Amino acid sequence: MDAIRLRFPHGLFAALREQLLADIERESFALLFGQLHRVGPHTLIKIVDVCHPRPEDYESRGLAHLHLRREYVYERLVEMQRRGDVDTLIDVHTHPFSERGAAFSVVDDRDEVLFHQWLNDTLDGVHYASIVLSRGDYSARLWEYENSRPRARSARIRTQTILERWPSLEEPDDPEALPAALDPEQGFLARSTLALGLDVLRHIVRDQCVALVGVGGLGSAIAENLVHSGFHYLHLIDPDRIETTNLNRIVGAYACDAEEGRLKVEAVAEHLRRINPEARIETHPWPVEDARVLPALVESDWILLSTDNHASRYTTQNLALRFGIPLISAGSNISVEDGRMTDMSGEVILARQGDRLCLNCLGRLAPTQIAAETVDGLGEVLERRGYVSGREVKEPAVKTLNALIAALTVETLVNQYTGRPTAPVLVYEGHALPRLYPDHDSVTQRRKDCFHCG
Ligand SMILES: [Zn+2]
Ligand SMILES: [Zn+2]
């Protein structure tokens, strides 16, 4: 069974660490509220909120001990029950006496077993996890019952970007271990390493998983860029088959694939495996609405979205928000009126959990279009009345625009590892004199009371 993931929104884990370890004379404590999801073999706890006790909430605390007032914990439990959006309590405490090697002590084990038992006897459906921080690493676990015995399962913290990451005691960083792809002489990524640095590539190669929703003209070019950038573990999600009219733009699709009506995910996966036989490419020939894609999404560190309809974009973003996974959305558009190109543009949107920004509040999802695409028969009605554009309309599409937007999309992703600054919304316009700019207006004018990402 794979490790349990504790997913933090952007900035929260770094802030928590900083605040709790500011006092290195005494142990410190915080309580997190989370939502637990079990999907296939994966268990994921999305961290939703943090509570810091006030000084008077501590009964006693010192360099190697800590006691909270019982009332404080009860009050938090009542608060949690009242909220209704969280079902997991995660306690976090520090071992400021340890430089490294954050291991739960015998006292921690005893206290947590007792608290878990009390919680289990008192409340239904409340899960309990814990984290201990030393000054240089952490350990985390989820308490469960197995054959009516308490059992701790080891957990891993996943932050939105690798820049916020901290080593786990059970999975320490080993700067000596070098994947073959990064060999400075013979490695497939030797030249990338020269550009981006070994540390960046080591993370990308070793422990990152990316899900790509939509493997058409734009998505296939993104997939190829991902593999060339060193990503070794990809999920390709798309139910469509290759047609002859796709061959002007799908990377890795051949005429014979169109003749056979081959699945896009299969053709693209084969292309990627030819570039890097070491890469693990999983194919999911289903729409993102299909529950069979959920385990792939849950284990991904990033979701990249490149479908061209509002309903699947809406669903994908909802899943990213539900599981706390950062999203990068890519889109392109060409409009032609009376034989003249009036728009040729694309954009890349970066929406990490905690950024308080999403496709809804940016006005990038049209509710009527979503309804037209999802409600049987409604599409035709809305189309006749001119509310939405036809679902069967053949949209103009060219490879060059897709290639540009795909490169910008993967650049935006790689920037999340290098720390290079990225605009939340990046726009390319190519119908007149080409322009590439960060779209600050969209960001400042977005709906601030967003129900989806707020
Ligand atoms: Zn402890
Ligand atoms: Zn939003």
C-alpha cells in the first residue's frame, strides 16, 4: 500500500514550520483540520485550516515536553464538528532539541494512542493524524485501527511546489544518488541539468507525477515537452481516437493511427516511450468525469489541463480543488470571420491551492456552455437560440500555436521547481504583431468572493 499523502495549500507548511520553530527553547504545537479521501489504493488528507493555540492554552511546555489544556482540544473538536467540511484532526508539535531526525518519542506514542482511542470512542468518523518537526526534517503518520488494535501508518507531506518541501525522516534526501538520466556525460538529461541545475532535475526525475487531461493538439505537445523536460511519470487522460483531420497537429500521431482509429493516449504514450524508455506513461482512455481516472489524479503532484470544452475543464478543476492538487490550465483559440483571422491567441493559467484564484473567478468558464455540454438535449436548444457555439462546429487549429502554448505551459511548470517568477495568467496573442504578456487585469478584476477556490 502506498504512503499516505498530507496535502498542504500553497505557503501553509512553510509558514507553520517558521512559526512553530521560532521558539527553539520550548516545544510548540498547532492543530490542523483536514479532509480525508480514500481513492483506490491511495489515502489523501487535504489540509484545510490551521489553529495556533494562545499562550494560555498551554498547560505547561518546555524544551522536551508540552501539555495543552484539555478544554482547548475539546473546543477545537466542537469547532470541527460544527464546520462540517473537515473530518480529520492533525496535531503538529516540535522537537526543537533535535537538529534532525524528527522521530516520535515513546511519550508521543503513548499520548497519541490514548487520544486516538478516546476520539474513536467519543466521535464517529473523525480521523486522527500527527506530525513531529525537528529543526531540519519531519515525521508524519495517520492512526487507524487494525483488528481493533491502534496502528500508525507512515505519511508524507506534499506541498504545492517542491520549493516548500522538507525532507522526511523516513525518506531523507540523498544527494549522492544520481538517476542515470542525470549522468553528466551520458545522461539523457545532461544538457537540461546544465541549464536548470542538478537539484531541480533530481526532483523532477525522481519523485514527481503529472496528470495531463486532454491529449489532443495542445495536450500532445505538452506531453512531449514534459518528457523532454525530465518528467518520468505521467498519466494521460483522453477518451478520443485519432482522425485524419487531427494529423496536422497531434505530436506522435501518424497516418496509420488515423486509419486504425487509434486512441490518442495510446499513440502519444508510444511516442513518449520512444523518447525515454525509462519513463512510466500510464494511459486512461476515459473522460475525466469517469471515476476510473480518480486514482491517477489523486497521486499526481500537478494536473495539467488542455481540453477544449467547458464541461471537462470545470470537472477537472473541481477535482483539483477537491484533492488539493495544483493546476495549470492551457488553452488556445483561433477565430476567423469572413475569411480573415480575428483572433489567434492562447493562455496559461497557474492555479495552486491557496492562491485563491481559479478558472471560475477569472471568468474562464461559461455556465451556459457547461450546461449545454452536460445536460442532454439542452445543447441543441441553447445553440438554436444562439447562446452557445455549436458542439459539432469544426474549430480552426494549427500546430504552431499549440506548440507555443505547450512550451509556455511546461515552462510555467518548470518554474515551480526553479523558483523563477511566473505570472498567474500568461497570454499570447499572435493574430496581429505577436505579443506575450502577463494578464494582470484578469487577476486583479477576478471575483474575490469565489465559492470554488476561496
Ligand atoms: Zn514529541
Ligand atoms: Zn476562484
